[in-house]
Amino acid sequence: MFGMGMPEIILILAIALIVLGPKKLPEIAKSLGRGIAEFKKATQEFKDNLEADNDLKEARDAIQQIKGDIQETVQKPMTEAVAPYNDGSVSEEDLEHTFDNDVTDASREPVEDSSGQEAGQGELSKDV
């Protein structure tokens, strides 16, 4: 233990017994033991937090890669499908942005039924 042998440890304990007395030595040993236990616990929690952070980073990187793969998989066939109709005035990058905007805009537009009314409007709205 730290390069100390049994004689050195006995000498240190004997000096501590003389200086502190037989009544306080067990209390101090308990306090020292509790302090060491708390230190070990805090160290283990710190290690666990670092491992959790590493796991989250790996998961985030995997999700970003999957997201990129999905976007590539969806946009490439769309661009290829439109390419025969493109007269060259629009770049593929513009088409990709157009597809992104169309999807975003479509989710915001109201849906109309066959009579031309927005879905969700009933007979009361015709009277108004």
C-alpha cells in the first residue's frame, strides 16, 4: 500500500493512538472510512455520467447518419423521376429544395373535399 510495509503502518497507527487518544481514534477512523466511501461513490457516478454521455453521442451520430441515408434514398428517386421533364433550366439542387418545400407546404394546406370546401366545415358555414 503506497510503498509502505507493515512496520510503517503500525508506527503511524501507534502515533495516531498517542496523539488522538483511544476514545477519538475509532470516531476518526469511521469518519475517514465514510469520506473514502463518498469519494468512491462520487467517482463512480462521474464515470457513469461520462459513459452515458458517450452513449448519447454515439446514438445521436447514428440517428444523423440514418436521417441522411433516408433523405438520400427519398430525394434521389424523386430527382430521377423528374429529370426527364427538366429542360435544364432548373438544377437538381433546386429540385431537392422544391421537394422539401412541397412536403412542408402540403402539411400546412387545408384539405378540400369534392365540393371545393375545406374539410371540417359543415352546413353551418354555408349559411354564413
